[in-house]
Amino acid sequence: MRWIRYGQFVEDDFGISSEDLMRALSEFFLQSGFHDPYGWYNYADGTMEMLREAIRQALESGEMMDLDEFFKLSPEQIDALIDRLIEKLKKDGYVTQPGNDRDSGEIRVDTTDKALDFLGFKTLKDLLGSLGRASFGAHDTREMSTGIESSGSSKPYEFGDTLNIDVNETLGHALRRGAQIDGLDYEDIHVHQSEYQSSCATVLMLDCSHSMILYGEDRFTPAKRVALALAHLIRTQYPGDSLRCVLFHDTAEELRMSDLARVQVGPYHTNTRDGLILAQRLLQQEKKDMKQIIMITDGKPSALTLENGEVYKNPFGLDPLVIARTLDEVGRCKRQGILINTFMLAQDWALIDFVKKVTELCRGKAYFTSTQSLGQYLLMDYMNRKTRTVH
């Protein structure tokens, strides 16, 4: 008798949603950035095979479906399942397939703005969850004014105040002076005080020199993760604020937030001065109460763009010319009222010495952080900052 073995027929995707898949692939998108194997190029697209392998690993981890069910599938059925999941990501707008690579014939896959927004939301949720914070408000200042949201005590109404009337205090004041309910006087009116909500323009400076992936530690992926979280925080909780991103390496360039997850480090030095020059130019375009630069780096300045356009490089020790020119830009930031907060992902003496001088000049803050604590330090600093109104 001839025996025929029937395998399980897979006609669905086991209830795996695109959100579940994106959650499982979030680290893949951030770490790979869809870049070439050597990581020398800033903007490179991934291939379909990279995405397929990442989904296969996520399935094998048991994160998205029961492993017993998964191992019952044949290789052909697994391939079919992966195809359906990729189509689901496309349909729901998380990835797009712009075409084939002319040289290699590989099929390109790009992340979309929706995918980046999802990554920012997930990262922000994870970071705030680790801090034990579920909600957060706008920037506080020491100046009290009347506004829509009441967060302070009441005060007698003065001409020009927002009519955010404190009913209880108003009626109580009238009753205490013996007036009838229908006999309110001007002096009875009290309004809620609220803390002045200031707007802030931020430029996030990301070091993408080669040292950010040296010595077996990837420092750049956590920096990208925090940048995406900060962008999502500002867009959803501080709509009056602005965030722009600058990459600094041999030179400096503005990076669109939509390209952030794709960017990778390269064989670069650290031209902090060019980053500061570009950051100042971007902040001059913003009309906000506060202006600040958040710099994430793991090394001292080691490059400088000369007057003739050539890039002078010296990775050894503290080069007096590079340091002096860089600190000149820090001084210009101070004169423009721009605060510089530095988050250091290394603790070598040369970096510490440089950052000490930066903080002395601009009265900013310096944080020694690890890749694990970077997000917590940065987000807490952003949310808890209290400054006076800039007049």
C-alpha cells in the first residue's frame, strides 16, 4: 500500500498582527538600519532577504506564536507564512518595496514614516515604563501666569488675566465679606494660576564617528532609539516645541527624522565644531522661548574644517587647534542663549576634559551615561527642566 503523508495546511497567519510583528522586529530595524554588511554608508536600503531572515528569527524565538505550532510547519509553509507577514506589513503601511537593486538584483525594502513613528512610540513607552512614569506634561518654569490648565493657587483677577475663574474661591470670598450670591463684586473674582508653559527648540547632535561601534559595543543604536523616542515625545506631548537632528562626523549635516532609523556610522572622525555651527544655524530659524543643543557623543573632537574647506584630522590626544576652535563655537552658543547638555557614552580623560570646558562656558549639564541609561537620563532631563521665561 502506498502511504501519503499530509502536512498541516497553513491558510492564515496564526493571528499575528502587523503591530505584533513590528514590536518583534523593532530592534532589527534600529540595529540594522537596513545597511550594508560593513556599515560604511550612511543611507542604504535593506534587502528582502534581510527582512525575511529577521521575521524567521522572530518566529523561532516563540515571541509571536506557539513554538509547537511553528515546528509542525514544513520549510515551504514557513516561507509562505513569512510572505504573508511581509505582505501584511506592506498593506498596513509599515514597509514599502520601491524596486530592485540594479547591480545585485536584490529586492529593496524601506521603512515608512508610520514604522518610524511606531518605533518612537514603543521606545518612549519602554523608557517611561522603566522610570515608573505613565504621564507627563509640558515644560515648567518658575514664572506664574493665568492659563487654561490650573496647577497653582488662586489669585485675585487682574485686567489681562485669562478668565479661568476659580468658582469656589470667588464665591467664598464674596460670602466672607457678607455679600449675597447675586452680589458679586470685582474684587471677589479669583482666577486659577497656572505655571507658564514655555516653548523650546532643540537640536539633537548625534556623533556617528567610527568609535560609536568600536570595542564590541554598539553605542549608536541606543542613540537612535532615544532620538526617535524624543521626537515622538515632542510631537505628542509638547506640540509647541521643535526638534531637529544633526549628524556630526568628518563634517556635519542635518538629518531628517524620517531617515533616522536608517542612518549608520562610518569610518569617520569627530568634527564637533561643524556640528555646533550647523546646530546654531538651525536654532536661529526657530522662534522659541528656549533654545538648546543636546549632544550625544563618545569621543573628544578630532576633526576640524579649515578655511580652505579641507578637513584637518588628528585622532590622538587633545589637539590644541581643534579644541580651541570648537570651544569658540561653544562661546558663540552661550552668547546666543543656547544651552548645551552633553550625554557622554564614554569616560576617557580627553572627553571628560573637553566636556568640562563646555559646561563651564555655557552652564549646561554633563551626564556620564551608559547605553542602558542614556534614554532615562535624556528624557528625564527634558521633562523636568525648569527655567525662567526668556524675555
